[in-house]
Amino acid sequence: MNKHNRIWFSLLVIVCLLASPTTSSGKEKKQEKDPFAVPSHVLTISKENTFQNTPEDLEKVEPSKLTKKFQKGIDIPIDNPNLIKVLNETSINPSPIAIGYRGMIYIGRWALHYESEETAVNWEYQEVNQNELNNLGGERGEAISYNQEEEREVKGALTNQISNAEDVQNMMLQASKEKTELPLSFQATIGKDTKKGNSYDVPIKKQGSLTAYSPAVNEKGNVTFGEVYIELKGSKKSIVVKNITNQGVGAWIPIQDHLSFSFELK
């Protein structure tokens, strides 16, 4: 092989190497579609809504140094903000000379921890409005737009009975908010005369129907319950959890200021 041919052969090898697929697993993997991404047929009405929804901002309670010490002494995580608040306010101080002193103070039976197992969005959770346009005898095409005819309130709820329901709802709401990053609340209202600029063509000899739905998140998981005690041993105190149980729970949580639209011609 002469020098000229060797140069062309080297260039061909380089081109083939550049054109070959990379072996990097990171590049081969396609990014998974975000299951909580808002689809194109779902529109936000936060600016147009004639009813001002109040965002459900949950109180974040930071555990005190003593509460953190309590938590390290047990195997069960505690993320119930109301229980953390109670533990933060604990001010039992046994005497440093209370040698041999023992005692148990019952704090109550609490929902300690919520573990999310499945989170999914139903973009057509509840029908809230329907606009219709009859163009059967029309001479030209018309257009139909969304106009909320009556105020509608959409309420979420737990799907099964459970003790400490309010605490459980708050923990489920916090978990689903963190996973979806959507404006979730157990109540969403669409005000009367709310309008949106989305329009749909209704040709002659046709009837158009535009239906609006309020979306919601379906949250499922498990709640851990337990009886909480503060144990005193001399000058030391710790937390003890007894009679631990687990229960499956589900909830529907509406998405505020979002509507899903479905248009149909007849």
C-alpha cells in the first residue's frame, strides 16, 4: 500500500469510528416521559379563574434537637408535622439526681409515617362544564370557546376509612406535591363566567360540544401507626413506639386552576 492509499485508508477508519454508535449506556437510554407533564389539551386558568383558589401550603415543622434525638432512638421515621410539633414542645425535665426514677408518659396513637407507592394523574377526573354550539342551519363555519356556566367545586377525599384522617391527608398531600410538582389541594373551585381563549371550529351542518374536566391525582400508599410514649429513666428521656400497625390508603387530590378539554362534532 503506497503512502497515498494509506492516508485514504486512515481517513476512512476515522470516519467509520465517528459514525459508529457510542457504547455509553447513558446516551443509549432515552429519557423517560414525565408522567406528570401537563398534556397539550390541559390548560391553566389561574389568571382567568373568577374564583381565587387558595394554595394549600402545608406547614413545614422542623424537628428540634431533642426531637431529632428522639427519632434516632427508633426505627420508624416520623414525618407527621403535628406529632413533630408535639415532640418539639415537650418540656419534661427529670431531676438530674432522680436516680432510679422510671416513668412512661403516653402521648397518644399517631399516624407516624406515610410511604407513597403509586401516584397517577386522571386529567378527566370530574366534568365541570359543557358548552354547545348548534350550526346545523348555519351558512358559514362558527367557533366555540370555553365559558364556565356555573361555579363548580371539586373536592378530593380519602378513598377508604382510616383513623387520624386529617393527619394522613396532610402527609399524602405533601408526598404527592413533592412527586408531581403540581398545585394540589383537596379542594378546587372554578368560578362562574371563567373564560379561556381556546376556540374550536364548528362547520356548517354540525353541532359542536366542548367539555371541560377538572383533573386530579390518585395517590396510593401505606400509613404506619403507633402508640407514642416518652420514657423517663433517671435524668434521661427517650421516645418509645408500641403496637405498630400498617394500613393501605388511597386519595383523590384535585389539581387547582387546570382544566382538561374535550371537543366533539356531531
